[in-house]
Amino acid sequence: MKNTFGSKITLTIFGESHGNAIGCVLDGIAPGICVDEEYIKALLSLRRPAGAISTSRREADEFVIESGVFNGYTTGTPICIVIPNKDTRSGDYGEMAHLARPSHADYTANVKYRGFQDHRGGGHFSGRITAAVVAAGGILLKALEAKGITVGTHIKRCGGISDREFGDIGADIKTLSTLPFAVLDENASVAMQDKILSARSSGDSLGGVLETAVVGLEAGLGEPWFDSVESLLSHALFSVPAVKGVEFGAGFAITEMLGSQANDPFFAKDGSVFTSTNNSGGINGGITNGMPVIFRCAIRPTPTISREQNTVDYITKENKTLAAAGRHDPCIVHRARIVVDCITALVLADLLAERHGTDWLAL
Amino acid sequence: MKNTFGSKITLTIFGESHGNAIGCVLDGIAPGICVDEEYIKALLSLRRPAGAISTSRREADEFVIESGVFNGYTTGTPICIVIPNKDTRSGDYGEMAHLARPSHADYTANVKYRGFQDHRGGGHFSGRITAAVVAAGGILLKALEAKGITVGTHIKRCGGISDREFGDIGADIKTLSTLPFAVLDENASVAMQDKILSARSSGDSLGGVLETAVVGLEAGLGEPWFDSVESLLSHALFSVPAVKGVEFGAGFAITEMLGSQANDPFFAKDGSVFTSTNNSGGINGGITNGMPVIFRCAIRPTPTISREQNTVDYITKENKTLAAAGRHDPCIVHRARIVVDCITALVLADLLAERHGTDWLAL
Amino acid sequence: MKNTFGSKITLTIFGESHGNAIGCVLDGIAPGICVDEEYIKALLSLRRPAGAISTSRREADEFVIESGVFNGYTTGTPICIVIPNKDTRSGDYGEMAHLARPSHADYTANVKYRGFQDHRGGGHFSGRITAAVVAAGGILLKALEAKGITVGTHIKRCGGISDREFGDIGADIKTLSTLPFAVLDENASVAMQDKILSARSSGDSLGGVLETAVVGLEAGLGEPWFDSVESLLSHALFSVPAVKGVEFGAGFAITEMLGSQANDPFFAKDGSVFTSTNNSGGINGGITNGMPVIFRCAIRPTPTISREQNTVDYITKENKTLAAAGRHDPCIVHRARIVVDCITALVLADLLAERHGTDWLAL
Amino acid sequence: MKNTFGSKITLTIFGESHGNAIGCVLDGIAPGICVDEEYIKALLSLRRPAGAISTSRREADEFVIESGVFNGYTTGTPICIVIPNKDTRSGDYGEMAHLARPSHADYTANVKYRGFQDHRGGGHFSGRITAAVVAAGGILLKALEAKGITVGTHIKRCGGISDREFGDIGADIKTLSTLPFAVLDENASVAMQDKILSARSSGDSLGGVLETAVVGLEAGLGEPWFDSVESLLSHALFSVPAVKGVEFGAGFAITEMLGSQANDPFFAKDGSVFTSTNNSGGINGGITNGMPVIFRCAIRPTPTISREQNTVDYITKENKTLAAAGRHDPCIVHRARIVVDCITALVLADLLAERHGTDWLAL
């Protein structure tokens, strides 16, 4: 299923950047979950472009809940959320119509869809679709929070600058929920934003590393093989545009350790079991062990840049050069982090519903 | 679906390390594909422990094809392959029965399965299950090869030693298919094996980085979102025990580049389109662009080591120490590479069947 | 997946009778299929209540295609269709708020959704949702027709009156596409409508039997077991509200025959294979044999009637009586037939995409 | 997924009639369910051909549980059951090799699998595969019974003879579990068996109607649309070879009733809600209402008969005649009933796991 993800709780997305609307259908959610539209708006504003570090396209992201919510609570039936497109200037893209932006999906979309794709602004490949994921995520994050499960993502690294490590993770997640630019260290935050502005001014773009933590998850979620927590999370995370790497716990760095260094020793305290390190990122054998789940996503630099690049006309197959004229983001890392939170919430809610049944999330 | 993966072509795995047998059901495969049992045996021997760099457990991996193959060809119906367990010395694990090996699945399995799991030798979490994946993969890799699509994985890094970069990828893949220890540079190969022996002699273990290349894939496979090639491959790869990170193309390193460095410029030649670099790993917007697909997996050091570690008795919740006495691998990176090839073949065959229909792989 | 059906081509439905809107997301459809909005409108008008034989609720069924169609053709990305609700008089249902209409879903919905369901007008259980299925079906039926595959359903029996048998099925299907009341024999048509009016005047309702034929389908579609053509069609058909039975070919009547009577002898003519009877309904061993696919659905009488019935208040669990005051259909058989055509088209398009690949339907 | 059914609890089947073995993988089953091999054997013996009313092929149906069961309890991992084929006389089928048995799958299999199918004895289309379903069903039926949910099927009609109606359904189900020939009325039982013998002696075959009841099911299972209880059950039931019709409650007969006759009035007693009739078969709006679930399956006469029939050579496309010489069943209705029970148990267990979570069935 191409645009649907999940097993018990499923998300189906639709829409093109410059079409009528984007949106999603969130299904399988327990009846009786309070839907806080103000919270969803707040999440959407964290994803929305803002200031010089983002594109100048301005979208109100006014969403309409078409179904599945009644008197402020989920009914248990599919929740369709539609977000109309408003600030669309397709003319911006006119001159690039057949020029494939390097590392963007223009060329592959044309091969796949045989010329019938809506090419304007990236169409269905646009990062704009992530607004729908965030709207749905607002329902899920809130429901998880009521169960004591919180999710937060910071920009671990961008423009050669690193944020500090997670400390008191619960508190850090709370802090992140209030930050428009999700960096825990204030100096690092300022420095990163400077780097983004500097990339912008040279017509270029930056990527970065997002690090996510989940606290409050019980041990025992996930499966040995194809439904391992890593498998499900990575599947969902790699669907977010621009993600090129996903690692859990120590990730690639674990390959430089000896087993005796990499292993997380268990210890028991007051009848509960913990590990003294967390190189496994809270997951052993594909299953949560009760420690915080930790992972990182590599976000590539935005492919659309205004510097001139070599490319081809994908219709005529002629070699050409291209300098993008439309509005675009010099960096999407700070916007993507809320998408990562939301897609994580989707996977976790689904795993919990699998283990505890349909209604658990609402009880 | 817990132990089934794929959409049109599906693989269902079963079995425990010290139970009757392990095996799999491969379904959805086109009728008329030649099944080369000698080739499957050769693949299995590349996965099988061999020499001092592996566990001393010796399994013949004699497989029985119970169904779905008739007169040497696939029939189009499910192929069940059973591999009986033979060299099982459960006694080896007796003393560790309730001691959770750090970073292994003993503890999480006990939480999840409430004490009913077959704990012997890791049970269903054992790397032994990967033999079933390899047996199925032997059918798929051969079928893909007949279509001009080849897959190969080398040990990019292990014990602080790096292999050379891929060069002529098609030729390198051919070379790798003949190497018991999949390192392209001979000196690096020797050095890595020394490091593994040295880890073994100190009762420790090593991990490493596997790098995989696929050549001959057409442009246009995969989907924008949840069925992106990265999503599907990572889902399958993270199900392989010990994988803690997956990255495509330049992967995490792309986050240190500017957009102008990271982007892969297109060029046309004789009516075909190529990119002059391949930082995207052959995938743009989730869809193959016709360049080689390149990815890397982080393989953690084997968690079972003979050095003493702190842990808990997962029944009594007492703090304990543990030094594993059973047979175990000082490194599984060299064995895992063939599993990665096979699981990659599964994902690719499924994507191709999705695009071209059930029978294409056989025609 | 609760509100999503299909494997390669999927339909996700959403909406409640008296909420904002109903609609659907049709995904996996090949790019390049012409979307004929006039044809969709015509189909919707065949489903829409009309005249005294239907409810007096009047809905324009004005649909908005939010995504997935560009310049009049499918793009290959998800097609979201939204149909706003307009003529909703929730007051009609006020007095029945907690009285479970016998054989309707009021009681079971309340158990399942724990009181959070949108109870107005049946909510998500309302037959109104079928308008979304018809809108999507309009795209699929047209695409199938371009491949020579046509689908038609007549009212085989209603109110004790039988329509004639299918004759020249291709021609009959063409005739049915023009009939607002889908009965091939004119006298039977008049008589059935009289029976419906008579049921209405006594505050009662009627059901009936729908018979569907598909012509132009190739042999070889479907699978031996769980994806048998019968399994997939019945799964989809039983999801249509009010269907209580589905039978293929001779159906239940085949149980009264001897094998020698029931079997459909094969014969060859000009290199093609046919059967001289069609008791199997065009399906042998779950797979199409090239003969017309024939099946029948039992449609129960509309449960909402104005005659007084015994029931309970599902909140207080008190015994009550109920005579429905709202607008309701004395019969939905004539409206359901177009829903059956559309849901059939969904299953067939999916089977064809499975066999021939993503793009086949558009080529 | 072609040979896998279910969402949380899944069954994957494999095998051919005259191949090495048949079998299945049952996955998603809660850990801690007692596996009673004697009970499974007893169920298998109810399915096995016996006496003159069945084929003379004799299979011991000795099954091997290869995985997923440890110390007599389910572990929570996939249960693979293999049943070797023993009494295979492929020679019986030699002369019919290319002659398509009318209404059997020989012709459609050849079209679908392009000549690569294992044609011996029906291959993967053989009713023999149902032995695997029964083996798995033995685990599920027992687990459901421990939850107070019982399933039973009787032969409602065969050879023009009808069994009595269900009376005290719980008691009738208990009786059926002990009957080799599942007819509640003894006279009807004798008469039906006479009819079968008579069909056999004339080289012909009989079909019949199976009626199934489930008691002890809670209200609230199932979904409004695509996962309606009717949809899921019919999907599974139509996958059983020879089923050509499925109806719930009053089924097709409901189409002859007025709404006021067809509706099942609710009444409350001691705080619980019941219906005074059960024309809906325990399902309203796709969801169980707490009353017994009742449905019927039309089983066609066995297509393989020894009377001469017209047919074609599916290779040469020549018209031929065929009189089957192999061993075959004059009727499979009495054997199919236990398959229906088992496949019903699969659907119910899956629905319960969906609603209550993975472990509920074992707790």
C-alpha cells in the first residue's frame, strides 16, 4: 500500500504541493481520545516555514477535520484532515518545468508516472505533505502523553555545529516542545541559525542530524524480525523526504566498539530492570527494553538551491543548467524535527494498539 | 504481520535455534523460475560459520524444499523450505538459562513472551534463522541475475580496518560472490580477520559496517512515501539481527555537505540519463534513478561474549555476573553480508513484481 | 486495516452521515487514466435517492477531487475525493438518539465505540458513505471499460417479483447502464416499484437480490486460496451495508445438483476454451476461466422503518418501542446496485494490477 | 498476500497434493496457549476420508510441529506444522494429465501458472491442503473454547435431505464435536449417507449446505466496512475449495421478508441486551451483537467424477472426453465442515486479538 502506513492504526496521506489540498486519513484510533485543535495548530506552527531560515512561502495550514471527531473526541472511525493549499505561485516553477532539479524527485517522478505527474512544486513529493502528518501526529502525541509517553527531537548537528547531548531526557523533551528551533544549547542554536543564513546567502543549503528520544515506553513492544521496533520506525522515518540514514542507540559508532564496550549491562533496582548504558537505544532483539528509545536521522541538504547546477531536460534529454528561482528552504532540518516526532508517534501508537488492543490508548 | 514481509512476493520465517527446524515460506514468486539447489548450497556455505573467526557450532544446513517447486522450476505456489536443526547442544545454555545476556534479546523476550519463549540459544531471535532467509534468497538472487540485476556486499569496515571503495561495481560484485570473507582489498581482509581472532582470544567480539551495491536496476521503482525504496529496504534490513544503522548513498556524511556538494548533477548521454556523483545512492524521492543503489548497514558486535559482564536473573530480578560458556561468534559481520544480499533481493523482487506484474521475473 | 481495502489499488473511506463530509482516497491507480467527471456525476445520480421509492433526503453529492488528478488525468498518486454533507437534518434523529433501531448498527456501534460514535443518521454506518465508493468507482469502471471489461448489476428479485435472466450479457450490461431502476424486464420493473411503494405506504421496507455480471475478463486472475476471486469479491461486497449473502454462479442452487449436472464442460473453438454452462460463475479453483463472472448479493430490507418495533434504550437498558420518524428508504436495492458495480470494479482493477503491474490499466 | 490470511493472527499455507508435504505457519498467536496434540489428531480424523462415503486415499496426516511450541505451550513465535504426503499414487492422474476436469482448477491453473504447476492430484488446489488448516485450527478452537467461545457446523442439507434446525446451540455444538458425520437428526444422517453412496455408485457426486454457529462471542467485534465480520468470514470461507455461496442469519431468505419481519427486535433482561429473533445472524452493521453468529456455506458437488464428461486437452486445445479414474470423494461436505470450523476460529481469534491485544487469548 503506497500511501498508507501502519497495521492497526494507519495513516493514509494524499495531496500535491500546488493542487487543491493536502491531507490524510488517520484510522484505527481508539474512540474517546480528546482532540485538541489548539495543540495541533501549535505543532503545525513549529513545522511551518518561519523567518529567513525558511522558504518565504507562507501557508496558514488551516486544517479541516472532515470526519471521525464528534463533540471534541475521536469516534473510532477514520479521521480525515484536509489542509487546503493557498499560497501557491505555480509560475515560480514554470521555467524549470522540464529541468530535473538534481537530487530532487523531478526526474524519477517523470520516469515513474510517465509524464502525468503534477510537477508543480514537487507535487506529491513536496515536503508540504508533511503538514498532514503533523496534523495527525497532534492527535497521537497528545494521546501518548496522557499515557506517560513523550517524544522529542533536537537538531544534533547542523552546519558543523553540535548540540549538547541529551541530559535529563524527560525534561529535555519538555523544553524542546517549546522551542521553535529545536536546539538545547543556546549558543549552538544561534551558531546553527547563522550557518543556515550563510548558506542561504550563497544560494546554497544545509542538512543535519536529528536525534529523537522517547521516554515512558514499556518493555516488550515490537517483534523479533520484520516488526522489530527498528524496522517499523525506520520504515516510517525513511518515508519522510530528505532522510538518508537512520541509526539506533550508538548506531554506526557501535561498529567501532568491542562487544564488551557496546553491550549494555543490566541491573535490577527495586524489582525493575535497567541498563547502565544505552548503546542499544532502548531496543534489544527488536523489542523495547524499557530504557529510552533513541535514534538519529540524517537529513540531506535541501536539493533545491539557487546556485547553478548541471542537469537535463527530462523530456528532450538535453544537457542544461539550472538555478532554481522559486521560493525554497535553505535548510529543512528544523522543520523536519516535528515531522519526525509525529511519525514516531504513529509507529508507537500502532505498536501499543497491537499489544494492548484497540481501545487501550483511550482508556 | 509479525514474521511475514513483502507485498506481492512475501517471505514468512519460522523456527528456533534449538527447536526441530527453522525455515521459511516464500510466496508470490512467478512460476517458471529455475531453482538451482547447488547455488543455494553455495550461498548457505558463505553464511555458515567457518574457521576460527566463527562459532564452532557446525550445521550442515541441509534444506528440504517441501512445496512450490516441481521438476526444478517454481510452480507459482508457496515454496516452503525446512532446515532441520542438528548440532544443538542445549546444555551449553543451561547455566545461563535465566541470566539475560546484555544487549541480547533474553530479557526482552521474557517480558514479551511471559516466560513461554524457547530460551535455548536465543530461540527465534537466533541468527540461525537467517539460514532460511539465505535459502529463499538463493532463488531470488538467481532470478534477478537472469534479469541483469546483481547484488553484492562487502565488509566496508571492521576492527578499525577499512576495505577499499567500490570501483567497477559490476566486477566487484562478481568478485564478492566468490569470496568467503567479503573484503575486496586483500591486505585489509587479512588485517580484519586478525582483529577478529584477537577479539576472540580476549573473549570479546567485533562489529562492522557492511556496504551493499545493486547494479542493473531500472529507474522508476519505489514510491514517494511509505513504499520508498529506502523505507522498504531499511524495514527489511533492520529485521536482520544486529543491524543498528542503515544509510543510503553518502548517508550520515551527507549532513556535513552543502546542497551544492551533496546534489548529484544529471547528465544525458545517448538518450539516457545519469548522475555524475551518487551521493543519493541511486534513489531520488524514494524512487530509483537508474544509478547503482548503494547502502550501508551498521552491524553491532556480537552481544554474546565470554568476558564477564554484569546482568540480572530475569526471573528473580537479582543482580548477577555472566560469562557466556556456549559456542558463539566473535564476529558475525562476514556471515551477515550474505543475509543482507538475500534480504535485498527480496525487496527488489517485490518492487519489480509490483511494477511489472506477477510473472515478469520469470519471463 | 479497518477502512482500507485492496492490495495494489486501495480504497480508504471516511465520513459520517451528518458530519462535515464523506469521501475516500483511491490509491495505486495507474497514471494517465482519463477522469471523466460527467460520468462520475451520472453514476452518482444512479445511486442518489430519487422519487417516492427512496428517502426524501436530497443530496447534491457534489464531489471535490482534492488530489491525484492533473489536467484531467490520474497522476498515479492518491486521489482524495471529498463529498460535503449538505441536506442534514439531525433533528430528525433526535428523538431516537438512544433507541437502537432493530437490525441497524446503533446498538453495536455504541458497544464498540463506547458512546463516542457520531450517532446521527447512522454516522459512519450510513449508506451515505457509499457515495464515496461510487465516486471512486467511476474512475475504475471507465478504465476497465477501456480495456473491454464491463460490469452490470440488475435487480434479480424484489418484492416477490423476478427480473428475466441475463441474455446477451454484454448488451444487457449496456442497457443497465442507462436504467435508473435496474430491471431488464419492463413489466417486472413496474411491478417491483409498485411493491416498494406499497411497502412504503405501510411504513415498511423491502430487500431483494442483486445479480452482477462481468464480461471481458481474461482467464487466470485470482489465486487458489485466500486471494481467490470469490474471497476478494465477497470481502468487498459484504462490506456494503445490507448485504447478507453472496453466491457465485449457480450459488446455493448448485448444492441441489449432482456433480454431473453442476460441472461446466469445457470445449475448444478456434483455439480458445469455453464452458458450455456457467454454474461456476466464471471461476474455477478461485481463478477466472474466461467466462462471464456472475454473482448475486442478498440485500436485506432497510432496517429503518416507521412501523412501531420493540427495542431498547441502549444507555439505560430499558425496553422501549420505536417508530422511526426520520427520512428513510423503503428499499435500497435499486440504489445499491451501482455500489456493487463500483466495489466490483475495485476488486477487478486490483487483481489486474497484481497480475500485470502498476501501469497496465492505463496503457 | 496470496497464501497468508489474517491481520494479527495469520495463517500461511503451503503444499501440493502429491508433493513432499503440505503444511502451514500460524503466527501471532499469544504465548502460553496449551497445544493439545491429541485434540488436533481428533480434528484431523474428522476431516480425513473414512468409509465408502469418501475417497479411498488414506493419509495418516501425521503432523510435525517444527517451531513455535515449547514444553507443550505456544511460545508466541510462528508455529510451523508440516504434514508429509504419503499415500500418493500419481499414476492415477497420469492419463488425465492434460485433460481439464470440468469445474476443477486444472485449466485455470494451467493458464495462470503457464504450465509450471504441479498438476498431480490438483496440486496446490487440492482439498488436501485443508488438513493444514485443521491442524492450525486445533490450536485456535481449543484456545477459544477456554474463553467460552465454541464453534460447530452441521450439514444442513445434502442430497435433498435436510437436518433439523439448531436448537440449544451450545449443546448442539457439543454434540457435533463427537459426530463423524455432522448431522443432528439421526434419520437425516442415515438418509444423507445413503444418497452419497448412491451418487458414488453412479459415478457421480453430491454437494450440500453447511450451517455454522458460534456461541459465546461478545458484542462489539468487527468493523463497519471492510473488516466487517461478514467480510472477514466470507473472505476466509470462500478460500476453502468448493464453497460457492456464503450467507449470514436468514441470508438470501431475508430478501423475501418485509423489514418488519426481517428486523430482530431488541429486548433487555437483567441489564443485558438480546434480540428476540436472529435473522441478522448475530451481526449488525458488520459488528457482533452478542447473539450467536450463524452462517451457511454452499458446497458444490465434488467436480472430479468418474462419469464421462466433455472437456479439452488444455495443451493441444482439442475437444476430448474424460472419465476420472483416480480415487476421489463422492461428497466432501462431511469432511469440509471441520475445515469451516477451523477457518472460522482463525477469523474470530484474529478479531479478538485486534480488539483485546496480542496476549488476551492466553490470559
